[in-house]
Amino acid sequence: MDQLTKDDLAQIDRTYLQSLEEEKVIDVACRLRDFAVTLVERLEQNSSNSSRPPSTDSPYDKENDDKSESKDDDDKSSSTEDEENTATKNGASTENSESDDSNGSAGRQPGSQGFWRSETPVPENTIPHYPNVCVTCGKDLDVSEESKPYMGFYVYELEKTESGIRIFCTLHHYYGVVCDCGHETKSQPGEGYVSHVEGRKKDLKLTEYTMVGPMLATFLAALSVRGRMSRVKIKEFLSYWFSTELSVGTIDKCIREAGVACYPVVEKLVEELQEEKIVHLDETPWYEKGCFKWLWVAISARIAVFHIGTRKKTELLKLITTAFMGWLVTDGYLGYRSHEKRQRCLAHLIRKAIALTGAVDGKAQKMGEWFLRELRGLIKAMAEDGEGGQGKCSLILARLKRACNLGSEEDHSKLRALAREILNDWDAVVAFVKNPELPPTNNEAERALRHAVISRRISFGTRTAEGSMAYAALLSVIETCRLRNEDPWQYIAQTIALGRKGVAPSPVPA
């Protein structure tokens, strides 16, 4: 059977079917049924029953799949318990039964074999750390040449050279000095913020007592966040190209440490964002340990702030507070409509109009072309003439409103929905005509989310709330530095170094 086309479907209406004989109507109905079955089977395809990648699965069906899987797991676990009880009654030994690995925690398991360095690192230089003042009496301390360090550790650091980059090792020695008052003061590695995660065996602490220096930690974060490399691939990359062996756990710790160090920077950026005149807002689906969430972005001409959370309206207060008095450029999400000064993105409406031009219904096609012509005409008139184009836009607005009024009464569902959507949000749609400084599209926010969308398709999101906050913080600092023509990696390395000492980070250079 030949595939039915849009032209074929457009000709099959009530009048055509009434003109056919009974047997012909049955034949046409059977062909339409076969065509519908083909479309339904194609619609139900996903990564589990076809060769489609998991990134093409609908994010809204994730929760239902998880519930069904958990139900299946419960059924399996109950049947397993029955089998074990039966085996116990029969006198069978259950000591060698295999444990369920799915219930185990991530990372190294208790009792597993440890792996250690086969060779002692060779440091290029040694950095001594002496106490300057007695912590008891406050007297300045004199360090004798014969004093010996009471502790030391190796640190791998990355350095930029004229021909590229290199990784070198440094030995840090910490000394203790006895004061005239008899008290011994010991120099200590700096310590900063501690990130707590419920259920984790060891909390993440920003401290100088670590094996990876600030610049190397920033390099690892760059490979992960910007290069979208997995921890295992980063480990392989360091081993092959730099002859440096770091465990996957150490690499993961450094990446999260870079994000945690940027927390205070993001708080300052949110405060600065409230003073901006125009802010673009957008959101995209995100996963946090399989739970369906959203990645938000608020971006202006010099500030970008990312946030991972739900899609509730209250999440906006973490980006745009009540102190914000400027303009918002958004899509049609209802949560944005409470803000009076808002510009609706015309690119979203244009895409819906383009979809109408490909509809089967002939009238919907013509109305879609009408919408498309007027919306594009608005953008062109304001782009070419600015404030001088407002007179030309008045005629376009009149035609667009007439098209919306006519389309809002049509039977075609998508045509009716688009027409009513424009009418219900009319002031936000045409705000850029009265305020020429406003952009007609939300492209800035969509471009800012592009790297995160690609990363989501590769990594399937984050695993913990800390990982989500750290990832969003790194994206915020990187994108803000890009907007301000600053080197993000040098700034992040400086922020990590200050955070390990417990010192507040410096603001992003303006």
C-alpha cells in the first residue's frame, strides 16, 4: 500500500466519503486504519523497544516508567523472599546467596581492595609554611634554621607555559615553632566551607590539605563541564597525555569542589541581576538522580545565573526577586505572566505558525501563512527602522489582531490555540513595538542553555542536590565571565584557592 500524503488526507473529508459507495467507504476506512496503526506504533517507539537513543524519550513519561519499574522490583523482591523462605524450610544454606547490588551505595564498597601509588611523587620544589604569631600570647615567632616540619603532603598543579600546559608536583611542609611563653604554635593548612549531603560517608570540605592544586582542579572542571567528558575519560586523558594518575573519586571531588567554591559568587550575581534593565528567562528539562526537574537560566547583557529545581513559580524567586523592576523576555510559560513588564518571545510563536503551514487542513495552512507573514513583518519593521517603524507596525498589528480574532473561532484546534494564545498575551507580544530597546526573541537564553542540553543528553543530568548546585554555579560563573570578556578558568582557580583558605571570593571583574 502506498503511503498516504498530506494532499491525500486533505481530500478525504465528509463530502468525499458521502459520495462513495458503501464498499469503497469500507476500503478507505481500512486504509486509514492501517495508516493510523503505523503512526501509533511509530509514536510508541522509545529507547527500550527500538534503536532510538535514550535522549529522545519523553521526559514526562519518566515518572510513570520509574513507578512501573519500582512495582516490578517489589514483585521480584516479594517472589525472591518466598523462594528464600522455601529454601530455608528445606534446610538449604543461604550464606552464599548473591546480594542485590542495586541497593548498594555508590563508590568504593567496605572491604574492597584498595589501590595505592606504586611510586612516591617527585616534587620539583618544596614550599615551607611557618606560623607567624603565637596563638596564645600574640608574640611574633622566630623560626630557627634547624626546625623540622611536623607534616607534609604532595600537591599536583597545572601551569600554563609558552608552548602549552604541564602538570608538576610540589611538596608542602608545615612547621611548628615554640614561643618564649612555652606554647608551640603549628602552621595549619587552610580550611573553608563544608558541604553536607545526607547519607554521604564523608562531607566535602574546601581545604588546602589536598592532592590537587586550584588550577588543576579548574582544568578538571573545564574538561567535565565545558568538554563534557566523563570522569573515567578524564582519568584516561590525564594518564595518556600528562602521565598523571588520579582516581575517579579524586577527579569527581575536584569538579564538585570547583562548583561549591563558586556558591558565594552566584549569590552576588543574583543580587546584581536584580538591577539589570532587561533579563532573558528560559528553562529546559533536567534530571537529578532520575527525578524530573528543570534547569533555569536568567541572563542579561553582563550576568548569567543558572538554577536547577522544579518548574513551580516559586523557583523564579531564586533568580528574579521582588526587587527586580526591569523587563523580562520570556516564552509563554504561565509562571512568567505575573510580571507586568514582559516581552513575549516571537520566535516561539513563529515556530507554531510554521507548524500550521504544514497542516493537512487547507484553511489552517492559509491562516498559518498569515500569522507567519505578520509576525515576521513586525520584527523586520522594528529592526530596519527602530522607533521610526512604529507607524508601519500599526498596520501590521491591526492585520495580526484581525487574524487572531478570525482564528480564535475556527474548529482547527492548533489554529484556535495559537490565535487565542496571542490574544491572551497581546501586551507582552507587542511590547517591543512601544519599547524599541527590547529584543523580540529570547535567543540569548536559548543559546545559554545549549551547552547544558548537550551535556544532559550525554550524562543524563546530575546525581545529587549538591551536584546540581555545583553544576549550575560553574555554568553561571563561566557564562558571566564570557559575557564580560574575562578568563573564566583563571577566575575559578583563584576562587578555589581563596575558598580553601576560608576567604570570601573576589567579585567577577566587570
